[in-house]
Amino acid sequence: MRSHVKKHRSTRSARRLSISTVLVALAIVAVGAVTVVSRQSLSDKASAKSSQQSLKKATTQSVTLSTQDDKDKLADGLKQMINQSTEGLTEIHHSDGSVSINLDDRFQNVTVVKDTNGRLSQSCVDNPEAAGAFFNIDPKLIDNKSRALVTR
């Protein structure tokens, strides 16, 4: 009879041990989740602050588009940032069957700001037509003519 009582007690302590192990594991997961959320929140705040500083900096470096030379300079700067050319991009085939392409800083969205009679206007552009319309310049000045196919 005593061996039966010992067996019953050891089963209870094993259950307690496994329940406490589960509780400790849940606590660790909860702490990890809180840490991830906290870091993401800090990252979002830093990103928002950086965007505000960039916007402020951009407005202080305004360009008056009074001459064709000014328009050409603006177009050249935008051309580099919103380049949608696929020329020279190479597909990379991976062993798992997936395919990736390094875009070489192309196909980006660019936040632009202009001052119209003391009022700031902001937009996000990702193609020559949108940038041209925003700044009232010919999109052909901005366009990268080359839109070749991706090489394999």
C-alpha cells in the first residue's frame, strides 16, 4: 500500500512541475512579446521623428523653378530617386525554387515638398508622371528611358 501512495505523490509533484514549467515558459514568451512590441513602438517613433526632420530639412533647401536650368537640376535629382528602369537587374534563383532581384535602390517612393506662395504642399511620388505633375515640369525630363527586361 505504501508503494501506491508514493507513486501517487510522485505523479502529483510531476504534474506540479510540468504546470510550473508551462507557467514559466508562458511568462518568458509574454516578456519577449512585450519587448518586441516595445521596440517596434520605439522604432516607429524614431522613424516618424526622422521623417519630420527630413521634411523640415527639405523645406529649407527649396529650389525656385524659375529657369530651365533649375528644372533640369530638379529633374536630375528626381530621376535618380524614382528610377524604375529594370536595365541591368539580374534574377537570382535560389535552391528552394524562389527567385529574388536586388533592385539597386530603384522603384522607391519619394516624399516631395514645394512652397507655393508661403504654403507647403507635400506628396509622395514613385514615377516621372507624378513627379512632373507635382512640380509642373515635363515628366520626360525625369524619365529614365531605358525599361529593358530583367536579365536571367
